[in-house]
Amino acid sequence: MTKLGQFIVVEGLEGAGKSTVIKAIQRELEAHGHELKLTREPGGTPMAEAIRDCVKHDWQDEIVTEQTELLLMYAARSQLIENTIKPALANGIWVLGDRHDWSSLAYQGGGRQVNLAHLNAIRELTLDGFTANLTIYLDINPKVGLSRAAARGELDRIEQSGLAFFERARETYLNLVKNSDSAILIDAEQSIDKVREDVITAVRQFLGMTE
Ligand code: Z5A
């Protein structure tokens, strides 16, 4: 029988260094002989990528309501889970995700402060208990993260949400890590090399538990 793949997710605010550490994790997992599928959220299937364009776009005079933003995030997630993540895991392929459900809890739940009962109802509908095996949360002060993101060019619609929004999102992430036994916090304000080193140590520990 094929051994199931594992789902590892990297989470964090903008500029935390997710893209940077994902490359290092990819190398590590492949060196251990795991076939790997990379995903990003929102996105990762043709339809979910179209939703990503839609949700990041600045619609100028048309207000994107909190409800629309929330529903689009979970619509994209449902497409990705059912079409890509679950089939990969069932075939023994590991999945490495750039963001997943915690992003919605942090940004829509914490940042936008959407009604939590509604958020949980949509989560239940979409996820039905599906969850990552390991979440690596890169913790960064939003001022530092946003200045890194801004140095790369113009900020997108969500990135323009203001500091208080990102402070609430960070607070939510910190609570999620505190209450999870499958997540690890990495200090993302350290040098890139030290962040990479800490992340690889965490991944090796996880590999030790699964191999
Ligand atoms: N979103 C949401 O609201 N709800 C949801 O459910 C989901 C997402 C799934 C996705 O945009 C947006 O959607 C995101 C959350 C929202 N928006 N906001 N705001 P994205 O995928 O385009 O953006 P991102 O995920 O935030 O990616 P990012 O800004 O590229 O961040 P990153 O991948 O963590 O950072 P990076 O590209 O690795 O590094 C950024 C820069 O910092 C780069 O120049 C690096 O060289 C530099 N860097 C990285 N690490 C360091 C260290 N340690 N020191 C110094 N410099 C560093």
C-alpha cells in the first residue's frame, strides 16, 4: 500500500520570507527522496489562480466586501484541496504549501475581523477536518515585513490594508501557534541564513517523526 504524503505549510505576514524558505525546504525534502508538489494560496489550480487574480486586484471604486474576500479565499482553497492536495497525498506525494487555512484565520478573521461563527461555518464546509501535518510560521513585526514587501515594488490591494490590520493578523497567528501541537514558530527577523537553518532543523525533526 502507498504510504500517504505529508502536507507541510509555511505561513507568515508579507515579507516574512516564505518564498525564500520554501526553496530550502524543497531541497531538503527532495534530498530525503520525497516526491513533492508545491502549492500557493490563494491559487494552485487554473480556477484558483483566476480567483487569486480577482482577489488581489484593486477594483478601484467597487468595494470588495469582507464577505466576498472570505468566500473567494475558501472557494480557491476548496478547488486546490480537492483537485491537487488530496490526490497528491493519496499517491504518496508530499505537498509544500505557501499559505493555507491559517492565512484566512489571520487575515480575514484577525485582520478584517469577520464574524467568527460565519468564518468557522465556511471552514467546516470547505475543510471538513482537513488540516496540515506541519505548519511553519515565520514570525515578523509587520513594520519590518511590509517594508521588505514595499522594497520590491507597489503594494497590492490586501497589502494596502494598514498596520493595525497586520498587527491583528500577527496576533492571530501567535495564538494559533500557541494552541497547536503541529506548528512551529521561527523568528523571521533573523538573517536569512539563520531563518533557513532554523526551518531546516524543524523539518528534519518532522522527518524524524514520519520516516
Ligand atoms: N491572503 C488572505 O488574505 N487570506 C488567505 O486565506 C490567503 C491569502 C491564502 C497573497 O499574496 C495575499 O493573499 C497575501 C495574504 C492574502 N496578501 N497580503 N497582504 P502573495 O502570495 O503575493 O503574498 P505573500 O504570501 O505575502 O508573499 P510575499 O510578500 O512575497 O512574502 P514572502 O514570500 O514571505 O517573502 P519573500 O518573497 O521570501 O521575501 C520578501 C523580501 O524580503 C525578499 O526581497 C527577500 O529577499 C527579503 N527577505 C526575506 N527574508 C529575509 C530576512 N530574513 N532578512 C532580510 N530580508 C529578507
